[in-house]
Amino acid sequence: MKKRLASMAVAAVMAASPVLADLVFPSLSYRTGPYAAGGIPFADGYADYFTLLNERDGGIGGVMTRVLECETGYNTEKGVECYEATKGEGSLVYQPLSTGITYQLIPKVEADGIPLHTMGYGRTSAANGKVFNNVFNYPANYWDGASIAIKHLLEENGGDLSGKKISLVYHNSAYGKEPIRTLEELSGKHGYELTTIAVDHPGQEQKSQWLQIRRERPDYVIMWGWGVMNQVAIQEAANIRFPMENFIGVWWSGSENDVLPAGDGANGYKSLAMHNVGSDFPIYDDLKTYVLDTGKAAGAGDQVGTVLYNRGFYAAMLAAEAVKKAQEIHGEADITPAMMRDGMAALEITEALMEELGMPNFGPAFAVSCENHGGSGQGKIQQWDATAKEWNIISDWIDSDKDVIQPLIMADSEAFAAENNITPACADS
Amino acid sequence: MTDQFLFGVEVVLNGLMAGVLYALVALGFVLIFKASGIFNYAQGVMALFAALTLVGIMEGQVPFAHLINAIFGTDVHYFGWNVPALAAILLTMILMVFFAWAVNHFVMRHLVNQEPIILFMATIGLAYFLEGVGDLMWGSEIKKLDVGLPQGASIWVEENTAFLGSDNFFGFFIDKLDMVAALVAAVLVIALVAFAQYTKQGRAMRAVADDHQAALSVGISLNFIWVLVWSLAGFVALVAGIMWGAKSGVQFSLSLIALKALPVLMLGGFTSIPGAIVGGLIIGVGEKLFEFTIGPMIGGATENWFAYVLALLFLVFRPQGLFGEKIIERV
């Protein structure tokens, strides 16, 4: 009996003692709830990349990685709970995949000194690293997205959009309203007429909005949607026979989930892309060998190569490269969140690096700095082929209009700094 | 006629069609409330579950595939066959009947004589349970539902009404799916009313709705009636799931269509089948007209909240709803 008690005590002590050093990446995922169809592939891609690094390379710099998944259901309160529950585990960087959760976490991560990466979502003005020391939104943000869409339309119209009518159909939330100011500024610059049309959550019923579009006959429709709003909008656009090639969604309105329910009606629909599409990259061969074939894939392992899987995979790649940079800067393999922030602030993604990683031309080449946490702000345009059921990239990398966006970022971030008594400065290393 | 007037007429027509779709969801609530006094919070999730099951059967998906694969290390997802839509609908209906039996056997019969709030809480639990089972059984990805229903604008209507206005009027837009939904809803209401009025089971159902104890005393089986009512609600959920699922694909958000049914119920009354239809039509037309006329002045996206405002306005004058039974309590 004594022996058994003693062995139980030893086991309890071992369980309570810190685990061996590892690099912890919390994944605030949503595999349940109304946005699960978008959350699952992202979470799978994020987890699979780190599994690949562990299985193939023995982790990063000799230290194994650990993905700490916490289910948020896309619920802001649960997202904050997840943050609080996981930050003590040595979490290196948070990727909440929700603008609502991002806004709640910004003051927390600034206080705790843990980096937050909001890739193509969240608070756009967080691109000003002097105000938001721990928040990064590279490689592109919402305002870049709005500008990229307009630049694409400019290209299609010989550089002149004057007199054209553009409607923005947006999710009636902080997220959906993000591009309005940029589009208004750009409308002043390029002379197009902008109409904004709000769709209430969740967006299951959009008859009024599409009847309005049918009445007003805009030349182009830009969409800022997420979840069921995307599928219904694309179906309604097909119903009113709106020309799909004139319908462009943000990168959160451009996954397979969004177009498949509309069938052939979605053919020609376009969306922004912050990374490449498909699975025709050398790294996916390694993924098959080390992760998929060995049964170590996250989830059902059936999402590989989908748009949102690639996004999660890409986000994990950027996190892993930031770890390598941090290890290089500090000369330590087992890094802290503060070191991770330094790695992220010095991150440089080149085409040569992506090729070396087996991901040639997967994303834009960009460099992060203390001042600029937003990356290059580039994006591509992808178009849906309903027959082949695949997305095709139809443009090269398009630069956003920094002349318009940068002043907006500065104005918004400086207002935030003034409200919160922040003196803009680079973070101490 | 001016174009603006014609656009208004188009909005009313589409409001009527949208109202029918809301009413389809509301009908399920009414059936159960009428027979058992239970406000079934799970009705929206039942529509989701029924639609998920229908697509799963049609595509030959292996139910609980992820669970099976995780436990046994297998890699099965599909049986390799497709089931025709009609057969799949029948099989789904059989499952919904089984679900009705299970709800009654494992939940409701243990709660006989409990307060209505307890029964309501039980249906909240049921909704979350069914949501989880649906995910586990068929997966969370968005599925395309194609049972052969027509979809898109009716070109015939467009072409034959375009002459009414100027060149800026393109004819009335009516979605063919909405027309089918209106037809289905009409048939459904007639069938349900006829069932309740002219069949033995229907009369028994009404007797149970009036007084459980009295119905029991004349030999009506409460268990049978409740299974019957939950089965009918399951059938209505399946129809609603098909109509809404054809628009947006079958996905979790289908369960949220219940939110659209609440103002319809407040307006039409919780106990009237025709009330659900009339309530749906009033809500559909009211919210669409408000969005068309006032919406642009106040930033749009008014439909969700305006439906409730409209229902509340009616409640001020008729607390029991348009067709609901007046509750008189003697003291």
C-alpha cells in the first residue's frame, strides 16, 4: 500500500512539474458553431505545419513545437477565456482568426508582452508597430484589401473608374465596416460612386440587399462577408444574374465553402488572395510523407490544399520563420514571447526563402520592421472555375495604395495612442 | 405606373415569398406547442439535422465516419453510392420519426407534469445535443443540397412584366425556389389542417392540446400523440431545411433560422397553423417594405430588428397573437 502511495505521489509530482521545453503555439480555433466550416481548415493547416516541422526536422532549432488548441466557437468571450487559460503555458504568439477576439486581446497582449498575429484581419492600424508593439498584421490588412480590389478594377478599366458605380455589400459588424473609410477615400481619388449595403448577422436572408443591387445596377460589387453571408450573397448574385466577373470578395469571402453551394452559378466569381492556391507545392509532398500518411494530420486530414487550409499553413510558416529569426537574434533555441516579438519585428520573407521551404511564390516577399508591422500589403486576385471546382490566380501581386492607406493608419493609431496614453516608440529588445 | 411604385410592388412580392419561408420554420414550433405546450427551442436545429441527414444519405456518406476512423484507425468516408432524392427524403423522415420516439422516450415522458419552463430548458439541452450529434454524424463542412428544385429568377415573370415600367424597370424578380416554397407551404398547411380536423389521430392530437388529463381519461395515448407531433414537427423541419438549405448550402447557420420564426410566432400566435402563415406573410412584407423605404435613411440592415418591433407592436393590441387562443384565468 505504501509503495503504491509513493508511486502515486511521484507520478503526481511529475505531472505537476514543468514539461520539457517546447515552443508553444496556441490555436484559438473554432471547430464548432456557425463559422466552423471556415475555422476547421485554418486550424488544420496551422497544426499540420508544426506537426511537419516536428516529424521532419525535430522541431525548430532542435526544440519541439506544441500546438495548444482552444475552442472559441468564434465567440469573443470564449476567445478571451482561451487566451487567459493558455498564456501561462509559455505561449509565443496568438492567432485568433476573429476580429472581435482581436480587439479584446490587443490591450491584454500589450500588457502581457505576448505577440498577436492577425493576418489579414483585426485592427488595421495595428500596422503601426510604434503604437502596437505586440500586434502584427502582415502580410496585408483590410485597407490593403480594399485598395487592391480597386486597383484591380482600375486595371480592368484602363486606369479610369470615373462615373462607375461600385456597391460594397458588407457584414454589419466592426469587421464588415473596416473597408468603408478606405473605399470612400479612394472614391474621392478615382471618381467612382460608392454605395454601401449592410447585411445583418448571420446573413441567411439577403433578398432586400440584392433587389437593391438589381435596381441600382452597379458596375461592380465588392463583398466583405464571412460565413453563411458569403454563400447566400453569391447565390443571390447568381439569381439576379449579376455578372460574376464583376463581383469581388475580400479574402475572407473566397474559399471553396463560399462558392460550392451556388454550383455553376458561382462560375467567374473573384476574390482577393493573400497567398497562393492549391497544393502543387513541394512542401505538400513532405506533408504527405510525414503527416498525412502517418495518420498525424489534424482533424480529418481532408482539407489539404483548400484556400483556408493554405491560410492556416501559411500563418504557421510565418510563425515558424519568426521563431527562427528570434533564435538567431538571441542565440537561444528555447525562446520567450518577448524574443518571439523581436523575431516577428525582424522577419524577412524572401522568394528565395519560400523556395527553400518548398513554398515557391506562396505569399508575397516582405520585411517587417519596428515601425511597419503590416508587411508589404500586397494581394492577388483569384477566380472560381465552377467546372473544375478550383480557384485560379489571375493576377500578379498587386500593391495597395500606400499614399491613401498610410495616412489613415497613422491617424487611427495615433488617436488610439492618445486615448490610451501610449507614447509611440519601438519595443525594447 | 412609376418605376418606384413597381419596385415597391416587387418588394412586397418578395416579402410575401420570404414570409412563406419564415412560416415554414414557425409551423414546427406551432405543432409542438399546440399539442404539448412546449416551446421547442430545438426546432431550428432539427431543420439543420434533417437537412444534414438528407444530404448525407443522398451522397452515401458514412455516418460518424470521423469517430469510426479515430477509434478503429480506418479511413472510411463514403459508401460509394448515391441515393435518389425521394428515397433519401423518405429515409430521413424515418430517422426523424425515430428521433421523435427517442425524444419522447428519453426526455419528455420523464418530465410529464413539470412546469413549462422545465420543458423549455429540456429543449435547449436537446438543441445543443442534436447540434453536436449532427456535427459528429455528418461533419461540419458546408454541403450543397440539390434535390432538383428550380432556382434563380423566373425569366417568364421578368419578361412578361418588364413592359409595365420604363427602361430602368427590368420586370419583377421572383425566385423560382421561393415560388416552389410557397406552393409547398400551402400544401403543407392544408394537409396539416385537414389532418387535425378530419382524422382520428388529428382529433386525438387536438384533444391532448386542450386537456392532457381529459384526453388520458378517454383512452388517448399521450406517448403516441407526442411521438406523432414531434414526428410532424420533424417533417416540417425537413421541409424548411430543404428550402433554406437549397439557398445557402447545408451548414450550421441553418439552425439560426429559428430566430426568423420567433416574431412570426409572436404575431401569428403559438397555437394556430394558419396564424403561422399569416404571421409569416406580415413579417416578410413588413420587414422588406421597411428596409426598402426607411432602411436607406438609417444605414440599412433593419430587417432583423424590425421584425421584432413589428411583432411587439401587434402584441400591444393582441397579446395572444392574431390567431392565438385568448388565455382567461379565473381567480
